[in-house]
Amino acid sequence: ATPNDSAAAAAAPPPAVGAKASPPSGAFSDAEVLFEVTCRETTPGDVLRIVGGAGALGDWMPQKGLTLSTSATSFPCWSCTARLPTGTSVEWKVVISQADGTDRWEVCPNRETRLVDGSLTGAFKVRAEFGGTCSPAEPMWPTAS
């Protein structure tokens, strides 16, 4: 089982059994995915991470997950980018790595980002709220320079 909506999932790391993972390297082309997460539940010294069933997302190990960043002007919005294989879907969650060393998993079903069309290229955006809603991957079109 992977993290679910039980209270235990908020504090304990999940086993990766049954979690969807990415295919072997080189099986598909990669796309850049911008994750934007709204989280008001952090305190100074905490680190927000995207953790999931792909190497780029830490293979369900919080310390290896993607670290999001924020600033005084952008808080409570946190963001980071990752390269994920197209032609797949990846399960993930948001984790608060607290200053005291504990990891607090969001209490909700695993999120799933699908880049199912192997012909997709370019960049995508995924928006989520800690413990709440999540958008599908949205194409980000190049802007005129």
C-alpha cells in the first residue's frame, strides 16, 4: 500500500508496494513539469517536498524527493520543476519535512500526474494544495520573447 487518507499516513513513510513508477530510463521522452503547491502549514525551518513513485520524485523517500522553494513574497505558494517521462503516470504526495526531523505526509489519496501521450513534449504545470485539490498536468506554451 502507499500513503492514503489515514492519520497514520501523516507521520509514517509509505511502503512503495503497489505505487506506480516510471518505466526504465530512455523508454520515453521527458517533459519538464512545474509543480506549484499552496501550503500554509509550514513553520520556519520546514522543507516542503514532492515525493512519489519515480526516481525524480525520490521513490517514496522524503529526503530524496523534490525540494520546493518559496519566499516572503510568494508564500504560501511553493514551487519546483522536475523532468518526468511522457507516456506514463506517476503517483506522488506532498510532504513537510519538519525542522525537528519528522516528515508530515499530507492526508489524502495519492496524487497522480499523467503524461500519457508519449508524443507530448515541452513543459507542463501541476497545481496542488497541501491535503487538498490538484490539477491535471496543463501544457505551458512558450511565451514570446
